Amino acid sequence: MVKKALVGLVLLVAAYVVMDKFVMVEYTRQGESVLVPDVQKMGYEDALGVLRSAGLSGKKSYNVRYMRDVDSNTVIVQRPAPRSEVKPGRTVYLVLNKREKPKFSVPDFYGRPLDEVRQTLERFDIVLKDIQVQSVYDPADDGKVLSQSVAPKTFVSAGSSISVIVGKAEMIETVQKTPVPDVLGMSLKQARKVIVQNGFNTGNVFYEYSTLLVPYTVINQKPAVNTLAEPEKVVDLTVVIDEE
């Protein structure tokens, strides 16, 4: 009977020790929390050291998009965020920049508006290095890409550059044409006066012998009567003479 009592007492003491040393300690730890330190913009190894000092662990992960001019060893973002309350031993995910620049297939920009091309290149992180302008006479080509320095479907890395030539519509001057005046039958002097008064210039004078026509009168003109011509167009005349 005494032996059984001693055994029971030993088991009771052992149970108390287990509760005090392990169960209660773990129960107490569940109520503890630590503040996550801010390790953003630190190098990865330095960030791990700060986390370990705070009783936390770190794990590397990578950003979805490659960020130009950002070192691949620098912590961009952390999860959980700085100053979050977490349990001791919690893993903090450290997001780093992608190690390799992504490659993109260059689109065919021909005929696309320049603003649309800019937006596409920004999305692919490609630099629009140079924009040249070329005159076009079709209004539909105004502001549209006519050619590009990198051929379509060429694979390039983020941060690469491309140049384009864009159309610029020129104003087409519409010249008002007027009919050439009728100077047939006029004297050379009178014909020249009429031609100049109508905004044209007199040109060559040719002579043709005839005994049937009135001498020293215009019998032919070039351009012909009522031909639509631009201002200052030269009008050549043929005048009849009665002797060779």
C-alpha cells in the first residue's frame, strides 16, 4: 500500500515537472509576439541578420516584374510588412528584383500612333531613344510610325532602346489655275498686253509666212485658248507675216 502511494507521488511530481518545464512554457510562448523590423532597401544578407536578431527567419522570393536600375540583391519589399506583430520564429519573405532581364518580342509598330507606341514600350520597359519626322502627304499617315530601328519579332531585353520615324503631314498648297486668254487675231503688241494683264508671261514668238492671213496678227498660241494654267505660265505665240 505504501509502495503504491510512493509510485503515485513520483508520477504526480513528474507530471508537474513536465507541465512546468514544457507545456506551460509553450503556452506562454503562444501569447508572445515580436515586431517585424524594417529591412527594405537592405542587402539580402544584412536583412537576414536583422531578422535573426529579432527572433525571426527570412526567405528569399523574387518580384514578378524586372525593375530596371534596381540591384538584384536589394530587398524591394517584405512580407509581413515592417512593424507587424508576429509570433517568434515567423518567416519573413524578402522580395528581390529578378536576376535576369526579361526578353520581349518587339511588336510591329508600322501605322500605329506615336502615343500608343510610347505606352507599349513603357509596358515592356524599352526606351524610345530617338524620334525622327518624315513629311507625308496623306493625312492618314500624320503622327503614325513609318519605320522602326528594331525589326518586328526581334527579342530584346528590358532597358533596350528603339528609334522610330513618324509621319508629319505637310500642307499642300492649292494653286488657283485660270484660263489662258484668247489672243488669236490680235497684234503681237496687244496680245502680249492681254497675256500679262491676265497674270501670265509671254514666251517665244514664232513667225509663219502666209498670203491669206492678216499680217502681223497672232494665228496660234500655246497653251491653247481657255486652257487652265498656273499664274505666270509662259504663253508662246505664232505671228503671221506676208513676206519671207
